[in-house]
Amino acid sequence: MSRSRELQQAVRGQPTQDGAGVKLTRILTGQWQQRLDPFLMLDEFRSDKADDYIAGFPAHPHRGFETVTYMLAGKMRHQDSVGNEGVIGPGDVQWMTAARGIIHAEMPEQEHGLMHGFQLWVNLHSDKKMQPAGYRELAAEQIPVIDLENGVQLKLIAGRFMQHEGAVQRPDTEPHLMDLHLPAGERIELPLPVAHHAFVYPFVGDIEVGGSARRLPLQTMGILETHADADMVRLKAVSDARILIVSGKPLREPIVQHGPFVMNSVEQIYQAISDYQQGRFATPQ
């Protein structure tokens, strides 16, 4: 008999600024990296005030992990040092593998209106950190949307749900990234791999989590317990809700982060800094 994962801890995001002064909420911070391995960071940006986002994220480097940007409203232009360029809008996803080094810029493609989305950082296995950089841009229509009973809808960005396969499959970390719409009063039992670390984040409405129906308020990260018998999570919408659901297979490797570089040792961080300063990130590799 399946057992639901329970809510282990509720974590409120921290208001902060990044890039050239973009205001955002940092949901998954450094203190949770080991507990939520392979996930390193989750930011939500949401504002209809241009001054909060218009300066964007000018050119900056990354090494050692992947960034996943999921847009809900507004438009963002991406350009990078290996020749990729594009604009993502509502419902689109950008999946960038920084690997051994990339410099990129993300700038708003609008001067007014709502800008809303997420950026998730996913670690890379030590064997993959120094491979060539990669980039995928997924239009909304390329991402499977699964209509379930009673208006429940699941957008499957990465991973698998029953017989359905998401738009992205990644080795090693095997991430699941889903956007779930639960109308008020509706519930779902969502399968999750037992070995995965997992969390949920309601960005519209409040929800109840697990067999104990513990309430998780809007814009609060719910870290789910891991248990050998818990192969799903039971969710119920207190009010009309949309929930970001994230799970992944832990790498169980050392995590050493210095700003935009995430490696396995301090020596590797020093090398990343040196490589960036010597211009080794700036051309196709």
C-alpha cells in the first residue's frame, strides 16, 4: 500500500536582489543544498513594477551546474558566450548546462507589465562539471500538459508521470519538475521516486500536504520527508492552487559554491575563478 510523503519542514523565501538589482525571493538557499541535493537554489521573480526587474542580469559566468528558467508572465532575452540567443515568454523554459564554463546575460524584453517566473539551479555530477556547455530553449507548446479529472492539470517540464514523459530528461540527477494546477477542494496522489529528495512550492493558493493534511501557505517551500515506503505525495488545494513540484536523485558529492561557481573542492573553485579571469569562458568550447 502506498504511503504519502509528509511535510517535514516549511520554509519561507527570503527577499533579496541579484543581477543588476532585480528584486526576487530566494526560496532554496545555501543552507538547504545538502538536504535537497541535487538542487542548489530556487528563485522566484514576480513584479509588475518595472524598476524591480528592468535592469536584468547583465553578462555573468557560471560553472559546474545547470540553470532552469521557467517563465509564467513577461519575456526574457538570453545571450551567451557560446553563440546561443533567444527570447522566452509565458510558459516557456530555458535549460542551460553551464558545465565547464559559460558567460550569459538575461535581460527583460519588456519595459512594463508583469514579470513572473522561476530559476532553479540543478547540480551536475563531478564527471559532468567540465564537459562542454549546452543550451535548450523549450516553447510552451513543446511541454506536455496532462489533463486529469475535475480540472486538475499537470505541466510536465522534466521527468515522468505515469506513462507520460516530460520535455526534458537528464542523467544522474533524474530531475522531476512539474507545474500542477489544483482547483479548490481537489486532491491528487502524485507518484515520486522513493530515492528522490523533493519539495513543493505553492505559488498560487494554499495547500494541504500528506496524510496528515498539514497546511502549507502560499509562497512557502514544503520540504518532503524521505521514507522507504513513501512513493507518492498527497496534495489538496485549500483554495485554487498552482504548485511547483521538484524532485531529484541526490548526487551525494561535496558541494563547494563560490557565487556562480559550484564545484566539489576549493581548489576547483580557485581554478574556475582563474579560468574566468583569464578569459577561458568567453568563446565556444
